[in-house]
Amino acid sequence: MGIRHRTPQSLLPSLLVEERARPARIRERPGAWRLAVATVCFGAFMGQLDASIVTLTYGALRSEFRISLAAVEWVSLAYLLTLVALLVPVGRLADAHGRKLFYLYGFAVFTVASGACGLAGSLTALVGFRVAQAAGAAMMQANSVALVTTSAPREKLRSALGVQAAAQALGLALGPTVGGALVSAFGWRWVFAVNVPVGIVSLVAGHYLLPRTRSRTPAAGFDWPGLALLAVTTTCLLLGVSAASGLPFPAWAVAALFAAAAVAGWGFTVRQLRAARPLVDPALLRRREVATGLAGALCSYLVLFGPLVLVPVVLTARGASELTAGLVLTALPAGFALGATCADRVLPATTADRGRCLVGGVICAGTLAALTALPPTAGVLAPLLVVLGVGLGTFTPANNAIVMAAIPARSSGTGGGLVNMARGLGTALGIALVTLALHLGGSEAPGNGGARWAVVALLLVSLLALAAAWRSAGRAAR
């Protein structure tokens, strides 16, 4: 009510630091919550689209900048590492200062950074802009579920979260096809430029359609040293893997990176054991269901995102276009969506989550074993990727349910953060592991063993996920 008395000079800062109310004619509509959920779905869709679309640019980036695959992968790794590092602290800050405010700032940063990515003149600049883009994505993703939860009526919450999950699945599924079409028709820059108009529309929609934050929690007691140690550990580890995959680093620098990762990892472990409010609660990790479930989550996303790098590289090396590679790759997230939505209808109702994990793990391992023996052609890859996706779609939701059921209700937010962290690290490791396997195999060309070594690595990881499911307690939630 004091805004009427503010001068024009003081009004602009208030617009930048205060959440604005929705217009009364929107707020009082019976279906206003649906408009808010639809707005959040824009961010959910774009976040997953961006995660799966960028790998289709690798070939064009290598040609334009004349660099190795190990260097190009940092277009994805820089984004993922930033996202993993910022999701938890940004969520805490948004709880304290306003979720709508942070969500809109996130879209603004994401949109501007996307435009900058499309104009980047070097790989270094592109990676830097991707870090900024990930900062914006973290502000969106850390608040999306909370905005849906606070917008939808309690009796409609499950369906609202289902719509958001569908938007994420649609973005993940369309990413390879859209990326392949844009790269083939217009070039790699349009993969990033396409985010700009969507971001502008989402900013305007969010300003008018999203509700203000009604309850806030002070941002106190966050484990910033633990977060810094985790960031150093993951960055040094993945940079060391990339250096071993073909970056022009001397041997001593590679060894130093792995040593730094080990030291920082040890420091992170000690910090979590001693901190009053640790980033990762050791008491939760002592529960076998939680520890094995998080390992399974990391492995499943590693297997999901590894082919997003491998398939375009292999198919374009055989002469296929980026559009063809994208269409083939779409089979994987399509199979994932099929498995996630149909597993409950196909499996017996008495099958517990642990049993679902075992079924999904066996499907994944069997499919990857078949891929090691068959030629990597489009006709072979497409149906096998569907089956692989079905296995992952059966495994992942059940595995996450095991984790969340083993965590006390008062710590459910922490549990969700741990699952998201495992998912992000698995995604990053999937990209790095496939790149390393291609390099160690000598080349990604179809006649060499790099692609086969990459599939073998993914097979071993799927077996680890299967072992984790076997180790999980049978008393986990059904």
C-alpha cells in the first residue's frame, strides 16, 4: 500500500526486490492455479529440453572451433556442475526471499545467457555463458515444485505435479529431435537462440500468473564450506577425466587434478561428519535403503544420459545427419516415459518397489549387452533404445520411492535434494565416461572400438545399479 507514495526513482528498485501480486481479475478466477501450473511447466519443459538438446551440437562445435570431443563436452559439464552446486542453496534463499522472485530472475538470467550462448565466438565464451545459463536454470528448478505445491489446491496437487512431470518428459523427449533439426537446418547457434522467445513469454506470464510467496523460512545455517568442497571435488574429478579423454594437459596436471579431487572429497566427508547442519546428513546415509538408492539413482541417470553423447557421435561418424541422430535418440526418453507410466499396469500389483528396480535393472543390462554385440546402425539402435528407456523408466521411479520412503517425513526436502544431487552427478559422469571410453578406444569412428567400449562401460554401470537394487531392503515402500 506504500507504493503509491514512492517516487519513480524508488519504484524501480522495489520492482527488482519485491514480489508483485497477480492482478485481481486473475487471482480471483476459479482456475487461477491452473494458469500458475502452466507457467511453471514452461520452465520444466525448457530445463529438460536444454539437457537433451545440447549434445546434438557437439559435431558442429568440433568442426567450427576445431577442438576435441573432450573439450566440447564441457559445454554440458559446466552447465551440470553449476546446476548441482546451486540447486540446494538457491532453494534455501528462495524460501527466505520469495520463490516467485527467484523463479522470474532465473528465467531472466536463463534467457539472456541463452542469447549470449548463441552469439559466442569461442568455446571458452560458450562454456562461460553456459555457467550463467545454469545459474538461471537452478533458480527455476529449485522453485518449480514449490510453486506448483503452493498454487494448486490440495486435492489437485497430485494431478498438478503429474502435469509438471509430463512437461519435463516432453522436453527430454523432444530435445534430440529439435536439436537435430535446428543444427541441420540453421546451425548450432539456434539450439540456444530458441530459448530466447520462450523465455520472454515465460517472464511475462510468470509476472502476471504466479502467486507471491506467503510463508518464508530464514536462510540460516547453510553448509557453505561443504558446498564449496563438493564443487571442488566434482569439478576436479570431471576435469581430470576430460584431461585423460584428450584435453591438452600434461600428465602432472592430470595427476594433480585427481589428487585435488581426492583431497577435497576427503575434506567434504570430514566436514559432513562434523558440521552442525551438513549438506549431506550422514545419519541418512547410514540407512542402507538411502545409500543404495542414491547409488542406484546416480547409476541410472549415468546410463540415461551416456547415450545422449554416444549415439549422435556414432551415427554422424557413419554419415547420418544430426536430424537422423536426433530422431533415433528420441527413442530413449520415449521408452523412459513408457516405462514410467506403464510399469504399474504391466507388473503384478504385489510387486514391491525393490522388485520393480530388479526388473528394470535386468532389462537395462540385457539391452546394453545386446548393444555390445550388434552393429550401431540407426535400425538397430532405435528399438534397443526404446527397450533401454523402458528399463530405466521402470527402475528410476521405484528406486526414488525406496529412497524417499526410508527418509523421515521431516527430512523429505533434504531427501529430495539428495536425489536431485545424485541425478545431476550421474548425468555429468555419463557424459564424461562415454567421452573417455571413445578416446581410449582410439576414435569414435564406427570401425574402431571406442563406441563398443562406451557401451561396455554403460553395461557395467547398469550392473552396479542392479546390485544396488538387490542390496536395498525389502521393507522399502511398495
